[in-house]
Amino acid sequence: MGNNHFFAMMARMKYINRWSLMRNSDSENISEHSLEVAMIANALAVISNVRFGNSLNPEKAALIGVYHDTTEIITGDMPTPVKYFNPSIKTAYKEVENIAADKLLTMLPEDMQEYYHGLFYKQEEDEYLWRLVKAADKLSALIKCIKEEKMGNREFANAHVTIKKALDDMELPEIAVFEDEFLHSFELTLDELQE
């Protein structure tokens, strides 16, 4: 028996709440968020393959999405306005994230670490998958804004505009397909979704 605490730490994702500076109608933790990101990243990779002739690994995109925010188990969820306030803070926070990622990886047995390394650190061959996961992360945030606004919470109005612009600036055709074919559904009620 060793100090293989990795999965016990992963189980703590549900205790890290997102959007800490915002008044939320419905709270969201990084476990819920990461599941949504994983599903969207998987979909973006599938869209890339079937609509744009690429040969990406959708399952790996989903796994990267599952683990994309796990360092926040150690660091907490740093609010975006703070994280990106200036280049020095952004660089320092990235270093803290790397230290947290290293710490989490050491909680796995040594013979398993290499299989998880590529889920925490970008590998050159997976560069496009990481771009799609980043897009999925932004789409998940946009969906959160849509849901909050649907419940009458205007707190997310500015975030909605900012996130939509960030998505447009990414210039990924997969985003446009997802927005055109799937995003509207998040504005519907359960009854409308079943019609």
C-alpha cells in the first residue's frame, strides 16, 4: 500500500465551486463543469473529423476535458479577472498550476504516471485537441451564462458578451458548427427539448 491518493484527490473536484465572484442562481463545481467540458470537447473533435476531414482522437479530447481543471483541487478556482489581471499574475498562476499538476501526478504509482502526463501537459501531437478543449471550456462557460440569464440573473450578461467574443476570436470552425447546431437548445425548457 502506498500514497496513491490521486483518485481520492480527483473525488474532491466536487468541493471546488466556480464563478466565486458572481451571484449564481445555480452553483456549479469543477466536477460538473469538467463533465460538460469533456462532452463538448469530444463533440468538437467528432465535428472536426466528420465535417472537416480531420482524424483526431475524440476520446482523448474528452479525457483532457475531464482533467483540464483538476489543479484547482489544490489551487482553488482563481477568478478570471484576477488570473488574467496582468502578465505577471498570469505567468505566476501558470507556475502554480504546473506545481499543482506535478503534485497530483506524483499521487499516482510511478508506472502509471506517464499515461496521465499528457492529460495534464500539452504534447505536441495533441496541440489541436488542447485548442478544442479550451474551446469546450469557453462553450461551457457560455452555456452557464445562458442558463443564468434564462433564470433572470443579469449578473452574467457581461460575461456572456466577453466569452462569446473570446470564442469568436478562436476562429475554430468546430465552434461555429456547435453554436449553430447545439447551442440554441440550452435556451429551451425540458418540455421544449422533448417536442
